[in-house]
Amino acid sequence: MSQNLMKSFGLDGAGVNVSAEQIRTERVTWKELPRHCDAWGTLAGKAATPNVFNDPAFAIPAAQALGADEQLHAILAWSGDELVGFMPFRRVNRWGVPFPVVEVWAHAYAPSCLPLIAKDCAEAVTIALIDAVTADRELPGIVMMPSLSLDTPFAAALLSVRKPLYVHGGHQRAVARSDLDGDAYLQETIKGSRRKRLRQQLSGLRKEGDVVFDLAGDSAGVAAALDVFLTLEASGWKGKAGSALQSDEAISAFTRDAVTALAVQGKAQIMTMTASGKPIASLIVFVEPGTAWLWKIAYDEDFARHSPGKHVLMEAVRLLLNAQPGLFIDSCATPDHPLADMILGERMAMGDVVVSAGGRAGPAFRTANLLERLRGRARALKHRLKG
């Protein structure tokens, strides 16, 4: 890794005293992970870049609900008795043909596959994780990393591994990355006619009754607010389409288990907006040290003319940044999302990364990239046809 990249992530080498050769790796099945939960949870809380979707409180119930626990493995990296790396993966035929790859785990409810790596040895751990795939003769030599944040120590360290890699589907995700407090941040990102329109919408809503924003942060409050969220989401178009969290019994149970477990650790909050006592918008937020994720949002479509989704998101961002200026906020949004792009002023580079763990840009690597390009084109065509 170049010194510039090292320093940009606070990894200038000070205090780094672990080499890749000193790190021990092992591959374990998902069902073997419970005995490592304490070490796993500790790493999740102090990773170079937090990823709540790889926190055991979220990942374990997600795997069970999605039926992935039978397929999932994880590579664990150890420095002595300390867990310093965690990379969950599946061996899959990603492209519907008999061409297996190691796919680092991401799914519809986890918009990031970012592995957990310790900050004080990020480069060495990244090398060790990829080398573990190379050394395992039972695994394919191609690693697929879908929905990987490219603005992270892990992604930067991939460059130092000196393995052939290619980024597909590169795009920018809306985030907040600023030292401003919440009020100043929203003044900066929302200006002119947009700000005027939002004020008019809120004023119009207040003429009909009291408008209240409530942020639940304790376990009991989060549990009650989650019931409100699930009901609100199911009442709208997602409920009609069968894609609401409450539409599937297993997904509903996973949501309750994950949000409840994270709330116990102080890592889950829910912002609810009410008008005359009626819930009209709700936002589930996950929080780790230095990072927040705006996971799921729902609103009452009968109030759409007042843009309750925009208002609940703005209020959550305002409170989060007022409580912790400099907090990094990940919108978890799809590319060009009109709501997230309007309120969050910064962008994070994302992409689907193909890595040749074997170190050669040979036929397998070229085939993987061809198949991924075809997959991307097919998805783009499907999206256009949907309109």
C-alpha cells in the first residue's frame, strides 16, 4: 500500500507490528462460529471500518432467516489469541453456470460485504485473508466481493496484495462525511427552493395537528418503535408487493432478533415521525463507534404530499450529527437515490470486485470478469424494461 493511502486511513505504520506471516488463519463453518462470538463481537466493535452487517448480532439471525447458514463459511484471522480478521463467504455458482467462486457474503438486507479487519494491522490481515483462499485447495481461486466500499482500509490494502482485480458496477453511494454539526450540515446540503419547499410542507402538516419526532434508543423503546415501523411499511406499496419485512415470517423474525440484539448493545435507534399522534414515517438506524447506517425507511403514503420520508431522514441526520459531529453516515441507498442524494452531500465509491486469489490474470479470471459484465448488462436491461 502506498504511504498516501496508508495515511489517508490513519494507517501510517505507527504501532503496526504484525506481518501477514505472523497471522494465523482458519476456515470454519457457520455453525462453528458461536464458540468465537465473543472475539467476533470484540472485533466488530473496533474494526478499521465498522460494518454492522457483519456484527454477530445482525449476521447470525440473517443467515438463519435466509437459509444461508448451511452454505456459509468464514475465514478467521488471528494474531495470537486476538481475532483480527473476519470474512464470511459462500462457494457459489454466481452466474448460473458451473463456474464456482468464493463470494464474500452480502445479501438483500446487508448493503455491504466489507470484511472486519483490525485497524492496527489492516494491510497484513487483508493479505492473510486473501492468501487463505489461495492456500485452500478446496476453494476456487476467484474471489467475488459484491457491494464493497472502495473508500476503506480493506479496499486500499487489496492493492498491496498484488493480485489481479477488477471493479464492476462502480457507482457512488450517498453518505455524510463532515465535521459540521447537524444543523449546519443540513444548511449546507439543502438550499434555496428545496429548503423553502420542505418548510412549506412541514408548515402545512403542522396546520393539521402537532408534528413530533421521537428517537427511540433504549431496548424497550426500540422494540415498540419497531412494531410501528413494520406496520407502517406493510401498509404501503411494499406490503402490496410482498416485499415488506413483515411479509415474510422468517425475515420478520430476523428483523426483530437483529434490531433487538443491536439495541441491547446501544447500536440500534428508530426515529418515528407522528402527526396528531399518528405515525407517518419511521427510520431504522444502526450505530457503531464513528459510523451510522440508515437501514430502512417507511412512510404513510396518504401523507406523501408532505414528504414525511424526507423530514424523518433530515431529523435523524440532524440529531446524529449534533450528538457526534464527524460521524460517518451511510445511506445504504441504491445509486442515484433521490431522497438520500438530496439530504446527504458526500459520496462513497462502491463496486463489485473480482479478485484472482491465485495471483494470475489467466483464463479463470478473464471468464469471471466476462460473466460479471454480462450479469451487469442483463440487470441494467431488466431495470430499463421495468421503467
